[in-house]
Amino acid sequence: MRLSMLPGFVLLLPLAEIAGFLIVGHAIGVLPTLGLVVLSFVVGMALLRRHGIGILQRLSAQGRNGVIPGRELLRPAMFVIASLLLIIPGFISDIIAILMFIPAVRDLAWNYICKRFVTVRTTEGFTASQSSGFGSRSTPTSKVVDLDQDDFRREPNGKSPWSGKRLGE
């Protein structure tokens, strides 16, 4: 999905969820429909509780060790996303969440996501790469600038209308 389509998707999803409620409510009744919504919420909360903290701890540990998060973190990350989608009331978000539990869908998501990884590592100076060849040497046209605290100093601009003023003046 292109980023320009995101606002339309965000606006149309609630309308589609309401239509889903109407269709399911008409087919099975109001109380069973509400029961399904509550059940998906409870299952989503249980899954989030089980997988949510663990994925954050693993991401933090791998970041401290300098390891680039990859495919092995996609599965628990998608479980967390699926759990959040189950918590959101609606049948379309529940269907998307259930699809995320299928390994083939996770593989498709990895193939889509890995092409968009841009990483910056600090071994042997800064290196920048995109998806393939993690850790390749940066090119002279790289936009990464490594400055130490002594390399950059900002002097106050005396011509600025805000110089010498305090908050509230």
C-alpha cells in the first residue's frame, strides 16, 4: 500500500467495520455479535500480555548488542500487531489479525518489509546500507554525519528577535 493511500484507508476502515457489524449482527443477532467482539478483545489482551513485553525485551537486548533486528523478530512483532488488531472492535481488523498468524502471510510481510530496511551501524565508522549487504561501506554521498560533542557548537545570534528575551516577555 502506498503511503498516499493511508488517509483514505484510515477514513474508510471505520465505515467498513460498522458495515461488518451490521452484516454480522443481521446474520447471527445482536448478542452473539457482541459476544464475538468481547471474545476477540479478551483473546487480543491475552496474546498482547504474553508476547508484548517479550518482544520489547528482545528488541532492546539486540539493540544493545548491536544486532540488526531481522526475520526472527518478525514473528513476535506480528503477533503483537495481531493482538492489537484483535483488541480493536470490528470484524475486518479481526480477519486481518487472524491472517497474521498464518506463516505464509508473515513470509510475504517479511519480503515486503526487508526491501525497505535502511540501517546505520557504528562498526568501523558509520556505514549505511539498504536491505541487502548490511554493513557495506558508506559512499561519499552518504547523508550520515558523525559529530562529537566538541565538533559542533551553536553560538547565539544577536540579530535574532528572540535573543535576550525570556519566556513570558
